[in-house]
Amino acid sequence: MAKSEGGIMETVKTVFWALLIAGVFRTLFFQPFWIPSESMKDTLLIGDFIFVNKMAYGYSKYSCPFGICPISGRILASDPQRGDVVVFRHPVSGEDYVKRLIGLPGDTVQVKNGILFLNGAEVPQEADGVFTEKYEPQGPQGGYPACANDAQATGVCEKPRARETLPGGRTHDVLNVRDGNPGDNTDVFTVPPGHYFFMGDNRDNSLDSRFPQASGGVGFVPAENLLGRVDRVMFSSAGRSLFYFWTWRADRFFKAVE
């Protein structure tokens, strides 16, 4: 067998075992998700296959094995931390969302001219080049990415990238498509007790807590809706299906999520 063929077979085996583990343990400790949108680029890409650690924050009515909790209510194994990438149930639609936790209970959150302010203090950003990707249909829906440049002419989609440093020192990438989008300037939000405020890293292409639930946004998310924390990308497919192994992104196997 050629070396390249052996490499493909090892990759196939890895994905097989990942899917097997997902089927056995999804209701107990981990739950698999396939990222369908670009709201968390470049941290998470369309086609990333992730496992959600359902025990990171303890039990909720959404994360109990087989829907049965040891006791009623929620047990927090540890408090969610600002900067965690979290999967949660939308408070209105019940759909699964994945965003970054920005505001803790009692925090004030505001965005001014695209810059995040927490508790009245500006959250620093440092320019970090440009995120690039092919301008082509992505994922099962076949949508094209939002770009800051004329990607149709060049075939390459570009977005300015910055490193944002949250209070406590955690850093992550954020992307900007264009200035003046609705989420670039907001009112001051005060996060209620027992709730959290989430934002996507692709700031101009994320329907998150900046937008009210009445218009399809996320709004404040109650603690009981948190499914778990995203710690790692298991593998990633750039094609329309995770089974199209020839479209797998080799550099994203077991990639840690910041």
C-alpha cells in the first residue's frame, strides 16, 4: 500500500472511532456537533466536527443522560468562565447555538464602533493580519462566506483579524467584515442573575446576545440552557458532507479551541 493510501486509511479509522464514541457517549458525557455557520470563524469553521463536554458545568435539563438528572434543577460542577466557547439551547427556538461567553451575571456589556466594552472598560484588540479562505460554497447549505474584499474577482475571501484580550487574560481571534453593521454599536446590556451574554467571533456575521429574542436574536441565555463547553475540534470537512474524506482539513484534526 502506498504511503498516501496508508495515511488516508489512518484518517478514516480515526473518524470511524470518533463517530463510534459519539454514538456511545453522546447522551452521557459528550455530544457531537457539526458546525453549520460561519459565526465563530476563525475559531470554528463550517464543517468542523466538535465534541461538547456536557459535564463541564454540571447537569442541566438539556444535558442529563437520557434526560434524567440525579436531582431536580442544575448542579454546577464549575462556573462557566468568560471566554469559554459554549453550546447552548436558544431560549426561544430551542435550537443549538455555539458562541463565545462574553458577559457573566452582573456584567455590563456594550459594543461601540465595533469595540467591546465590559463593565465600562474597553476590551483591547490588537491587529493580527487577515483571515483568508477560498470564495466558494461552504457546507451542506452551499452558502458563500461574507468578505471584506471583492472576493468574486479574486477567488479569495479576506477578513481583517484581531486578537482580543478579555479581562483575566484569555485571548482569541475576532474577525471584521465591514464597519457600521448593526451589531457594531449597541446599548448597554446588564446581564441578569443566572444568565449569560454570548457573542460570535465573526462579529459582523453572528446573530447573538447583541440582538433581541423578539427579532430572532439570542438575548440573555439562562444557565439551564447551557449544554457544555467546546474544547477541541475532532476533525473538519470543507465539503458538503463530513463523509467526503477528500475534503477533510488535515490541519484541524484534534485542534484545541482557544
